[in-house]
Amino acid sequence: MGPELEISLRLMLVGMTTVFLILFIVILSSKLLISIINHYEPVETNTKRNEREQFIPNDIKSVIDKAVHQISGGKAKIEKIQKID
């Protein structure tokens, strides 16, 4: 084996090992951050959100239903209306 090939293989090995170690550190630190945030952040309950969704006025529901019916040519049906935050 020539010295150039040996140096290039060693350089490739060092580079790949460095990339692997840095990615491993990034993954571990992100998992640690997620677990810390999940531990201290209160869990959001959906009860308030569900109460808000139940109070959609009927006239707004009928307007949305008519618009969907007109655009789809009567082929679409609304099953659930949900507000996206």
C-alpha cells in the first residue's frame, strides 16, 4: 500500500468517526432536552378546546356545508369541523 492511500484511508476513517460522534451527541442532547421539557411542562388538556369546538353556530356550519357541497359537486361530506391553532 502506498503512503498516499494509507493517509487517505486514515483521513476518511477519522472524518467518518467524527461525524458519527457529533451526530450521536446531537441525538442524545435532543432526547435529553425533550425529556426535560416533558417533565417540567404541564400537559395540555383538550377539554377546553373541545368545549370551544362544540359552540360553532349552526348558521356557520350550514354556510361551510353549502360551500363544500357547491365546490365538490355534492361528492364531499363534512364529518368534523376543527379549528387549527
